[in-house]
Amino acid sequence: MVTGLAAAVAVVAGAPAYAQPVDQVCQKTLNGISICDVARDVASKTAAQLTPATPPATPPGATQAMRYTRVYAQSNQVVLVGQLASDPVAMAQGFASSGKTLDQAREDMIQAGRQSACAPASRPFIDAGGAIRMTVNFPDGSPFMDTVYARC
């Protein structure tokens, strides 16, 4: 089970969320530790918990199964890459039965991710200059969403 900051990060993961050079971004600290080192630590701990036996997780705001396939750090970001279990047509049909479009489902997922990224366990990381990037793809590799949570 993923716990603490990794748990909040595992619920949420585009382009870099920083306009400053990486060396300036990494000078920011959380409890005296470089924000980039914190990102690497969280990504490493979260990635270590991803195994083929891990059951798929349903992301907040979504009704289709998704599982994280990769977690890594990129500068001050924890990047989570997920894969949906359904293709776009099947997902659209599933959401249509509940009166939602695929775009509305994507927006719901983005908002749920923001709530998770800004939860008490991960908010200090973001407030200190870290970011959580969530990239979710369909089974064929085509993108569903790519969002960076860099502020709460």
C-alpha cells in the first residue's frame, strides 16, 4: 500500500511546470532538502511499489480502470504515467451512459487529481516548488490527459 506523500502523489501525474533553469528550480528546498531530491525520493518509493501484481486503481473522477505503469522524477516533478484499460470508443460509450462526454470525464479526472495533489500529504511538496505531473494514455498509447499540478 502506498502511504504518506507517495500516496497523495500516486493518486495524481505534460510539459515541465517550470520556466526557470533546472539548477534554479532545484535550489528550492523542503525541510532543507533540494526539491529535486525530494521528487526523486518520492518517485523512487512510489515506483518501487508498482508491480505487475498491483491491481489497477480507479482514479478519482473516472469510472474506467487505470493503472500506473511508470513513475519517475524529472527535475522538480514527480511524473506518473498511467494507462487506461479501455480504448477511446469504449470509454466514450461508458461515460455516455452516465450522461458525460469523454471531455467532461477528463476534466473530472483533472480536478480530482488537483484535489489529491493539494492534499495535506503532498501540498508541502508543491508549495515548496515541486510539481506532480500526471500523464494518462489509452491502451494504444494515444494520450487521454497530460496535466501538471504546480500550485494549489
